[in-house]
Amino acid sequence: MTTAIPALPACSPVLPSLDDSYAVSSDTIAAFRRDGHVMLPGLANRDEAAAYRPVIAEAIAADVAAQVHDHELSLAERLFPGIGHLWKRHEAVKRFSFARRFAKTVAELLGCKSLRMYHDGSMFKAPGGPGTPWHQDGFYMPVDTDKVVTLWMPLIDVSATMGTLSFASGSHLHRKVQKEPPTDDTAGHFENLIAEHQWPVWSCGDMSAGDACVHSKWTVHRVPPNTSGRLREAFSIIYVDAEARLLDSQDPLARAMIGYNLGGLPGGSLPDEALNPTIYRAG
């Protein structure tokens, strides 16, 4: 059984360019560096989001249909299929994931001269889809830099009841505070940290198609379940400083992530340009 993706009309091969710049103010940059997250209203406009939505939905549907499982799918797997690295298989999605506008904006937030693709993925979540407890993305990212961010963008208007993100503002400044993979049982650890450090909790709330929230790899965040009656259609892109190298870790989880996202290269290596290409350089 797979998550139902709505049928959409065949998409046009003519897609809008996403190469122009988005105005990023000094206040926005300062807020991102202070809080570890920031909202970017209209990073893609409504027409652009509407144009790319069908090609992304069709790519996800194709990849879900092609999945072969050697076990009975769990409820979470059925409701929230993990589809990543779509850019490698779908040229139209690659145009969206490699958008210069998005990467340039992220580079300005981070203060990076160049960025490479770490991962892109489906954030489609069916009605009733489960939430994700408090966690740090950096727990799963074995690279030797703090300059890694996730860009999360809805392709349709989404309400808070569909499951938009909440962040513990300023938590990224404490770097790694996660000790184990997130579960409902680890929620108390983060709740205690939030209370101890008095990190304000900020929610994205309702978002319009093409809005984006960007957060650091160390920003503590969570996602509530989709309690609405509608599929949440969103997409994520993870960027990493192009000069970052892989960590030399023997941790099984870290090695699994290096294998899945970074081609299984040894510690100290620069990522392979074919697998994790540099998609933005300043200038």
C-alpha cells in the first residue's frame, strides 16, 4: 500500500526560470543567525509554485510506485513515504532543486561563497500523517561544518493543522544537544532543554505556496501531525558549504547517512561532484 498522490494533468515542459535574486535584508540575515531559522515569504511566487507542483508531484508518485519493500509497511511509511534525491532521477525537479535564487539566498544567510546539494526530498504528508518529535537535523549529517541548512517550501497553501514546523529559537548556538534518534520518549529531554535555556518556541503557522522556512542543522525543531483532511504538499532542499568535508565516523548511523547522502566516501573527503554537485558560486 502506498500513499495516494492526487492525479494531476500532464505538466508543460516550459517551466519558469528561478535564476533571479530574492531580496534578503540585513535584518533577515541577522534574525537567521540569531534564531537559527527564518521565514522567507514568497521565495517562489504563486505562479512558480503552481508550475512546479505538478512535476514534483508526478515525480514523487512515480518513485513511490517504483519502491520495492521486503517487509510490510509501517503506518509511518504508508503515510509519509521517504523519497529523496529526486533531482538525480527527474530533470524537471532538478531545475527546482538547483534553483539559483534559492541557493543564492541560502548562501547569503550563511555567509558562504559556494554551496553544494546535500539532499532534496518529498515532504508530502497524507491526512493523519504522524508528526516528528523535537530533533536536530545535524544529528544525521556527518560533515565538518555548521553551515548546513534545510529549506522547506509548501507547493500549496498549508495550514498549521497540516503540519508546519516549530523551532526552538537560539538552540543552534548550543550546537549538538541530541544524544539519540528522536522518539516520543526523547521529547522530555528537549522540553527540559527548552525550559532550561528559555529558548522561545516559534511556529511557522499557516504558509502560502512558495513561502519558505530555512533552518540550521543544529536548530531544535519539530513537526506536528497532519490533522487536516488534505495532503500536505511540500518539498525540502538541504544545502551544505561546498568546502565541507566528510567526518571520519565509525558510528553506524553516521556511516549509513554517508552512504545514502554522500556516496559512502571515507572521512576527510570532499563530496563527489557527481553525487553532491556544487550548485552555487558567488559572482
